[in-house]
Amino acid sequence: MAGPQSPRRLRQYAFVAVGVIAATVGVGALMASDHQDTPEVELNPRMDINDIYSFPGAGGTSTDRVTLVMTTSSPMAGTAAQFDPNLLYQFKIDNSGDGKEDLVIQARFDGSGGYTITGPVAPTSTGQIGRFVSGGNSVTGTVGQSANGNNLQVFAGLRADPFFIDLDQFFKILPDRRPATGPLSVPQTQQATAFRNPGVDFPRPFNALAIVIELPKSQLVSSTATDASFGLWGTTSR
């Protein structure tokens, strides 16, 4: 992922749910994205999950590596954004196909620049209530820096938002989705039925807080089969 963008003046944009591939390795693509699209998120931006990504890892000494990424808190500007120490950030993994988490990876922040990432490990509870886990792999690090341990390579910090959308054109296609305030609230004199080619990468100037974890795929799946798959989603909770 690209490094953080240089400081820019924050503007209030309403990012809407549109298509982006957040595919798990070995599982079909899930088309979804969620950037600042509810009033609750406007009031609690650090709780906002933008996107979840999964893709083959860098490999290193093993080809059985998977990278998991969660981006939060977008849009934002500058380099002063911080993770909320009162939030529990979780990757949830379903490797049995029942739509319920069999494993979790938890990220916690101490408010002083440190973080701890634990898992994958069986969850203490499933569903909407998140509880801290015990046991499993654990890696500690400093926000903005990578850390290694227990066969995990992790990073947590500010990165350029990798999501792509031509948002100006989107609101010409679906003008009823336009926000009530801010620069994009101005009605467009022209309507459209399709995106531009090439499109304009509207989120490019903005940063997001990213949690990145690379680990062996074998730690996530329940089978040694080469086509073993898993489902992945992310949550934040207080």
C-alpha cells in the first residue's frame, strides 16, 4: 500500500457504498465498500470500516502466505490521525462455510503509539458482541512501523486510501445519493448514465488508517487441500 498523502484540508464528503473487490483467497469476489455513509459514522469516524482486502502475500521463504488488510477512518487529511484505543478492531474468518466466524484476529491500540495484534484464534464470542481473546499468536509494534513475530508480519498506520471511485460522475448517474452538505451537494446541470473512461480517482488525495497482516494461509483454513478457502470480514466495536 502506498505511503500517506501529504497534508490537505479535510472536506466533508459523503462516500457511498459502491463496488470494489474485497476478495478472499480461494473464495469468489465480494462486491462491497463502505466509506462514511451513515450519520453514526459521521459522528464516530474512527469506527468507520472502509474496505477489507485479501490477496496473496509477498511469499518470502514460503508461497503459502496471505495478506489481510482493513482500512478505516476515511476520508481524512494530514498525518495526525490515530487509531481509537477504545475500539476493538477484528478480522473475522469463516473456514467452515456457515457464515459465522471460526477464527478472529484482533488489533488493539494503547493510545500512546503502540499496538498489539493477536490471532488467528477461536473467538471468545461470535456475532455482534466482541470480546477480547486469550491465547494465540501475538505481535506488538509501534503505529507507523512494521513488526514481526510468531510467523506474522504486521503493520498499522496511515496509508493512502487504495479505494477508487469517480465520485463526481457517480452523483451525475445517481443524483439522489448526493450529500445534503459540502461541495458535492451542489446539483449538477448534467446527468449521466455511465462512468467516464478514464475515470477520475476521487479518493486519491485522502488517507486512511490501515491494519495489514501477512500470515500463512494454513493458519486460516480448516483443510490442507490446495483449494481450501475462507470467508473474511471486519468489525469495530467498543
